[in-house]
Amino acid sequence: MTLFTYLIPFLVVLTVLVFVHEFGHYWVARRNGVRVETFSIGFGPELFGFNDRHGTRWKFSAVPLGGYVKMFGDADAASSPSASLDGMTEDQRSVSFHHKPVGQRAAIAAAGPIANFLFSIVALFFLFLIGGHPFPPAVVGDVSADGAAAEAGIRPGDRITSIDGNAVDRFAELGVAVRGGNGKAVTLGVERGDEALSFALTPRQDTVPTADGGSATIWRLGIAADTGPYGVVEAARMSVSESWAIVSMTASALGQMVSGQRGTEDLGGPLRIAQMSGEVYQVGIVALLWFMAILSINLGLINLVPIPMLDGGHLLFCAIEAIRGRPLGARAQEYGFRLGLALVLTLMLFATWNDLVQLKVVAFFKGLVS
């Protein structure tokens, strides 16, 4: 049961996102005349694969926690320079990644994260176009004629920015606040075009049927969200807007962790991703697509961190080369990749430890020996 509930959804989610990321590198590398030797999903020993007509080995490897594209001139999967670069012929230099102009190398390095961002936009576009928005923003879609909101003057299209001074982003936050207030009057901050407005209103009681055949009393403002589905133009606009919102929130969270303003307990690794993949898979395809969009953006952002071994590290080296007019020396690059490897391994170990703590595995083993 665990195999189908957690492991297979995890492998499917990770394989799709890794393929998207690495295909970004592959596609831009090929367009810039670089020979791609290997396209691997996973690390370690090859499980199976094939060679295409361009000589690229496409393969699945034994450790499915990432992937890589190895280009001609690379010494390893991290694209560190090969020792044979200086002895290459002109024909070999013409297809070598490390002999391409700095702008082309930067484009190839950036293509993986960009592919992840584009995947998020496309996934959310089809989600909004076909099924609507599962977690709509706090924008009023409909106003009940006899509700408190209509009486106060709230209109469809108004964006609610706050309730009693507390910022609001999603429509569901309004429901939580109103239900928790138990009929208490609230003040809504509203954006209407370029205007910033404020409305005071008192929720009204309503009786609704329950699943067991009974009834329950709830408090309503008399407004509903615009959940879609949306037309092509609106779905496209919203997919870009939502992707940017996810980028902003993720980057802000990472920045707060680095600065110490936020704890690192939310930093998850493969075990947490596996758990969440299984949980959202059981909810349905809409939740799975939303999760993949968020995870794809996270993958793109993490790879842009300027650490050697990651795409951001390659972009940092390219920026230094562009400023200096020549690349860093081989020894400096080697030390950089070693430092990057140490940092990446440390981060992976820390994230995995977080997973074990959050999943109560550590507490379980402590209980065995106490």
C-alpha cells in the first residue's frame, strides 16, 4: 500500500520535474551547438537507456534523487571542466561547452531553472482553464443581494486586502476569520481599481445542512470567490501572476531562513516530498498539479542559489568571467566545486534530518532506547 500511495507518486512527480529542468539545459545546449553526451534521470549506475542519433545517451539511473546533463568538455555531472580541454582539436572545441562564449554558457546554465518556471506557468494555465482556481485569491466574484456585503457596498471584482487590519491573500482566509469571530463585526480593507476603501459590516447567520442530515449555524458576509474556470486570456494572466506569487513567497521564506528571522524546520528533503506527493495524489489531480507547480518553482529557485555545483554557481562564474574578461583559473574553479559539493551535501543531510524529525522517526528510535 505504501508503495503505491507514496513511493510511486513521489517518483512520478520528481521524474517529471527533473526531466523538465534537465531538458531546459539540453535544449538550449543543442541550440548553441554543444554536444550533449548524457541525459540522466537519477544518479549512479544506469538501469536502462538508449542512444539517440546525435550520440546522446538517455538513461535512468539507480538513485532517483535528481538528474544531470553531461556535455562535451565536462569532467563530471556537475559540469566541472575536463582536464583535456587544452588539448582539444578545433572540431572538438566547436562542440565543447567550456569553449562557448560566456553568454551562451550562461544561457545554458539558466535554462534549467527557467524551464521549471515555465512548467509552473503552463501547469497552472491548464488548471485554471479547465478546472478553475482551487485556492482563489481574495477577489469578490459574486455578492448576495440580501447579504451584509451588498448592504455595505462591496461589489464583484473588489479585492479584499485585509480583515480587521490583518492582511488577506486567499479567499479561504476570510471564511476562517469570519467563522472564528462568531458574528463579530469586521472591517474589510478593499482595493477597487486604484482606490483603497474600507467597509465595516456585521456577518449574518445562516443555517446549512450537514452531512449527517442535521443542520448547523454559520456566519456569512454574503460574498463568494471567483473560482472559474476562466477563459484563455484570464487563465494565462492568472498563471503568470500565481507563479510570480509563489516565487516571491518562496524567495522571501529562504531569505528569512538565511537571515535567522525564520526557523529552518520548514526546510524539507526527499522524505517530506515523498510524503506530500502521496498525500496530494490521494486528494486528486488538481491538488497534484498545484503541488508540482510549487515544487517546480522551488527546484528552479534553489538551483539559482550561487553555489558551485548548482546552476547559480555556474552563472556566478560566468558573471565573474564577464567582468574580468577571462575565466577563473582551473584551481580556483576546482576549489569552488569542492566547496559547492560540501555545501550541497550538508544541505541535503540537514534537510533529511529535518524530515526524520518532522516524521517522528527520531522520536521513535529515541523511544526504543530510553
